[in-house]
Amino acid sequence: MRWLLALGLLLLAPVLGQGQEVRTAVTLEEVEALLQAWGFRHERMEGDGKPYLLLYFGDLKATLKLLLCEDTRCRALLLRAVFTGFTPEDRPDHARLNGWNREKLFSRAYLDEDGDPVLEADLDLEGGVTDGAIRAFLENFRDSLKEFTGWIGF
């Protein structure tokens, strides 16, 4: 019976491992290296005394902040895009953004304290994620961002 279990594990090993490192925290430098390897245009910025990344998705921009940090290792990522420049009559209202939150997955929308629409998404690394999961997080946000611009008439 043990040999059957061992054989099963041996056959599943390539599928389970996939040769990808599982990360439970990242540094800003590690994230920058991943972005560079995947061809995401970005630059390092500084705000409130903390570094963050500005990502460019075509003509759209989003910030990528590292959260839940101990020293330089952080256990969460936050993507955020703010849409400014709306006239008061053209600005999407709460009902429109609530519709996004009801119908869409992987991101959330709200009006910030200035009344500007915001799209956010976060990724918790604590349980362990692969680089592929981080890349999918970025790509999902990019796709949501493009769709959100149409949703709010930007």
C-alpha cells in the first residue's frame, strides 16, 4: 500500500511543484526585478517617507504599494488607480461604483475623499504565492483597469 502512495506522489511531483518558488513576503527590489523581467513599465517613487512603484499600463497609471512590512519584507501588495479630472456632473456616483463591486471580481471601486473614482486590488502573500500568481494579479488589475475606464466614462 505504501508503494502505491509513493508512486502517486512521484507522479504528482512535477504538477505540484512546477519549479516555482513560493513567496510569503517580498521586498521592493524583488518586485522591481519581477516587473522588469515581465516587461511592466514602472518607476520607483517616494511618498509619505515610504517608497512605492508607479506602474504604467498604456496611458493609464497605478501605484503599487507594499504593505504589512517587517523591515524590508512585506506580506501584501496593493494596486491603486485614481481617476481625476471629472466635472461634477460627469463624475460617476456611488450607485455606479457599487454596480462595479457587485458585478466584477478581483478589484473594488469607491469614491475617495475628493470624490474621485478609485480602483484597488490587493494580494495577500502570507499563505504563500508563486511568481505566476503575482503576475496574474498584475495582469488581472491591468485588465480591470481598462474595463473600469469604460465603466466610469473616463
